[in-house]
Amino acid sequence: MKRDPAPRRSADPDANAKARVLVVDDEPSARSGLEKLLASEGYAVWGAENGLAALERVDEVAPDVVVTDLKMPAMDGLELLARLRQRDAPLPVIVVTAFGEVASAVAAMRQGAEDYLTKPIDVDALLVSLERAIERRDLRVEAENLRRQIRERDDQGLRGLVGASPAMQSVYRTVRQVASSRATVLVTGESGTGKGEVARAIHALSPRAREPFVTLQCASLAESLLESELFGHERGAFTGADKRRIGRFEQANGGTLFLDEVGEIGPATQVKLLRVLQERSFERVGGNETLRVDVRVVAATNRDLGDDVKKGRFREDLYYRLKVIHVEMPPLRVRRGDVLVLAQHFLARFAEENRKRVVGMSDEARARVLSHAWPGNVRELENAIERAVVMCQGERIEVADLPADVGGADLGPVGIRIPGSSMADIEKHAILHTIEASGGSTKRAAETLGISVRTIQYRLAQYAGAAAPSDPEPPSGDH
């Protein structure tokens, strides 16, 4: 039997297609009819006459979904399914069988088939099955991309820091450069931007990684208690001090001490903190013994300490001692390309914590998340996604699962207003803006937005005539 011609690998034949489909059937008329039907529905379609030919064709055309008959010579549909599961687990397979072979179809479902249809094929049922299969594949691929990004971050010691925007790339570079030193670091930025995660990353990448990482929230304590928390106290140092207390500096000896909201400490404690940074020594409250420690200090604040110095609220010498290295955490509104990546990161985490099978967001929910201004920054986004995962009833977060105030009349991600723009407009602006910020790379843009490369390529084809950015990278087999 004559093999179908090999497809062209240029972008022309399938650039505007909904998806790439491989039809496997040993009956030429059935295969040809199904190919023509799917092509008329906007799919790029290729054919193979049995399982062996299908395996070769999969390597050639990298389909998004396979539709296969079960009964075929050389290699039947069940064996083909097993081989595909070993090679490309996310690749969805829809099996087609005669009515009397339903038991075989059920066996195929148990082996991982996406769906099964009985002959004669119901066209509407096939189209619905295809759409669902492709959508689920995209969700699985997006989830795997996210897991890969998180693994890479963890391998680099940047656990908790998520995002590929230029602003975050600058943060990553600084963190890596300063981690090996013992220099004091001041992390500034609005509340909820992730200053604590920067401190943890610096510690994790440093030679002190195996030593203690100790945190103190300076804003939550009165100055008298803060001094005791920092330096400890001796028994009888004050009323209620019935035993010696070891302070945070001693607890962090050899490691890192993270002073959160350091701008809130009072004048007396500022003096003592300055001495520790200069001399690396101190006395416990009520004690005379001078203690020496080896501690790397990372401090954070959402205040403008430079302005506080001018107004006499913060010591200038302490300010410069803390600001040997300065890391500025960008607010979420200037790293809008990271919003969906962060959302998917939190989605995966909270789905695991709550033991729920939630793998993505609907287009409407994604548009709402993109359009929100996130004044509370990453912390607000994290809380919103946790709420959405808890409320979600299916595999995807819907608009109803998000907090009511998400996606109101905020300024959109690239200067458009919501409401007043369609979701298609929001998506278009987000994709084009992110590709531009990614230097024209659809692969990096896809990772930033948390969607598949195939989705971006499909959307760019739709935007043709709207000055869509060109992609210097070949499409390859990345979907």
C-alpha cells in the first residue's frame, strides 16, 4: 500500500491550523475520509496505515493528538498506545473501535487512552473529543513546563523566586553574585514582593547554607523586647527574666540572620545593631560577657530608609552598614509577564497541599488574573490562587473560583482597561508584549506566560496582519 507523502516541515502547511492530528487506520477509504473531514475543520492532518507507520510519522510531524483504529495488522492500536505512552506521556490518543469491541476500548482507556469512539464515527463527538484532548494536553504540558522551571530554580538555590521578567533576571544575577560573600544585604521593596524569599535564596546559595537561617520580624516587637530577642538576656536582667535567653544573633552563629522590616527598630537598638555589624560582638541584656559571632545579616524593609535618614528617623551610619549590597524587589505591576507563571506556581503548590487535581485555569480566569493590578503584589496573588484552588470543582480554575475583586476595572497588563476590552484583546496584548520583552522568543514567552509554544504560534498566526513579532527560533517539537 502506498504511504502518504511526508509532510513539509515549514511553518506554511499548519501555521493556521487548530492543531496537528495523526490519523491511523488500515482502511484507506476510512483514513482518507477522516483526514478530509478534519482538514475541513481547520486541523493539519497526516495519515498512517498501521501502528509501525504511525510511530515513524509521530517522529516526523510531532502531532498534538493521535486518532487510531484498534484492529490493524503489523501493530494494533493497543500496542501503538503502549509505545506512545513510553515515548511521549502527554500525547493524547483517541481510539476508534467497532461496537462489538468495546471491551478492547475499555482496556485502551485503562492504558491511558484519552477517549474512545465507536464506528460509525459521530462527527460532532469526534470534534468535541479532539478539542478536549488537545486542551488537556496543553494543560499537562504547561504544568510540566512549570515543574521544570521550579526544578531549575531549586537546583540553582533560588527556591521560591519565580519569574523570567527582566526585572527578576536582574535580581537573580545580584543574588548569585553576592551569595558567596559575607557582605550585609539590604532588600527593599513594597509589601508582598518576596523580600524574604530573596534572603532565603542568598542563604541557600552561600557557603553558610548548612548553617542556621534565623528570621526576626522587627515590626512586631516593642523596642525593649526587640533588644532581648536580638541579643538575648541574662537571668534577672528585668522583671520576668527568670532564666538566661539566647538571642537571634547567637542562634544564627555561622549562618544568616534575616531582619525583616528593619526600618521599624528604635534608636537605642539601632546603636547596638550598628556595633554588631562593625565589631561582630555584643553583650546580652543584663550581662557583662562580650560575645563574638560569625553571622551574615540580610535586612529588609518597605520603607524609604534614605528618606528616614534625612528626617532623622534612622541612623545614617547604620543605613550604609546595612546597604553594602542593595537588592530592590520589583512590584508585580512592573513584571506583568510573570503573573501567570507565579499563578501556575502557586496553583501547583496548593493543589498538592490540598490533594486536588487542579492543573490550570480557563481562558476567562487567566484573563482576569492578567488584568488585575495586584496592589498586594505576590502575596495577594498567592492568597487569591490558594482560595481559587480550594473553591475549584474541576481540573481548571474558573472565574467564579477567584476572589470577587480580581479582574475589575484595573489598568490592564499593557495599558488597556478592563472592562472595555474583550478577553481576546487582553490575551493578544499580553502575548505580543511578553514576546517583545523576551527578545522575540516564543519559547521564553511561553514559559513566562505559562502556556504552550504551540498556543503562542497559533495565536501569532491569527494575529498576522497585526505586526506580530517574528520568532528567530525554529518551532522544533516543543508544544
